[in-house]
Amino acid sequence: MTDDAAAHRSPAGAMRRPEPGTAVWFRWRKWDGSPHWLHECIYLGSDRWGDWFGQHAGWRSTRPGRDVRVQQPNVTLLPPTGDYAFTHNAAPQRTRVYIDIAWDVRWEGPEPTGIDMDLDVVRRETDAPYVDREGVLRQPGDVYIEDRDEWDEHRVAYGYPLDVVERLEAVAVDLEGRVRAGEEPFDDATAHRWLQRLAGFSHVARPADPGLGAPGSAA
């Protein structure tokens, strides 16, 4: 690993997890340290795949220039490898699977945090064929890697180290195949179990507002 890459990645260490049912903020940033998505979440617990978090419908996700309430409940897995975050959205959300390829996903004090690395693996359950962001005709249920154009732009603009680029491109291709094959933990049954756990925490209040102002509805 290059020195530059190592500077962006810190060992997770032995961190005491919060109790399941604890509301937390999940903080994303970009490679240069600039803020990215910030999600209101509930820590749900862990299994052999890693730590799981959830969002109730109506909970907030915000980033510079965008501030929304999620439409459907969702659960997110953060694996110990720290190189992706897998989100499963409950039906009828059309983007059923969304995996953010990432770097340095870890606990920082009481909060999960990570660096968004542009590439995403998606599975969309649409009502009809559609054209994706890159102009490719897709069928309902197709699994594919998205935002390669952003990846190509940012790896130059941010100066991603070559070893990081090679590793994360391989991670994206591997995850694409695993999602397409319906392997655990990317199968619907695993996500359903954690969605049921999330439903059991319907009484949990949102985490304390970090001072971002009232949620909006920008698309």
C-alpha cells in the first residue's frame, strides 16, 4: 500500500459497539476530506458478515446540495474489510441493492465513517426496461457497476493511488458477481431478517441534530 493510501486508512481497533437500538450518524467523506453523505441510522447489531445499520422511512440523508427523507426502510452492512457498504432497500423502492465501493470504512469513536469511492454496484427492480445513467438499456433486476465516469474523473482529480484503484476495481467486479448470484449476505432473505430487526426499533428517536438545519426535499 502506498504511503498516501495508508494516510487515508486507519485500523479499526477494538472498539466497543453501541447497544443495538442506538441512534447514530453515519458520516461519509470524499478522498480529499470534504463532506459527503450523512445518514440518520440505528445500530442494529452484527453477524458473521459485519455490522448492520438501518433507517426507518422518513429518516434523513443529507449531503452538500441535497437533503432528503428516505422513502422506504433500508438496512446497511459494513463489513470488516472496510471496502464497501451494502444497502438493501425494502420494496417498493426500485433500487433494491446499492453497494457503495469505499475506503477506510470503520468506527470513529461512537460513529461509523468512511470514504466514498464513486463506484457503485446496483440492482434495480423496475416495472419495465430502462436506460441507465450511462446510456445502457437495462432489464428489471439487472445487476451492474454504476458511475464509472465519476470514478475515472475523481481518480485523476483526487490522485487515487494505483494500488487503491486496482483493489477497488477488483472489489466492484467481485461484488457484482456475488449480487447477481444472490450469495449471502446479498440475498433478500438476509436483508429481510435485518429489516425485521429494524422494525422492532420503531420507538427509537433520531440521533441528535448535528446543526445542519431542517431537512429539505431536493432531488
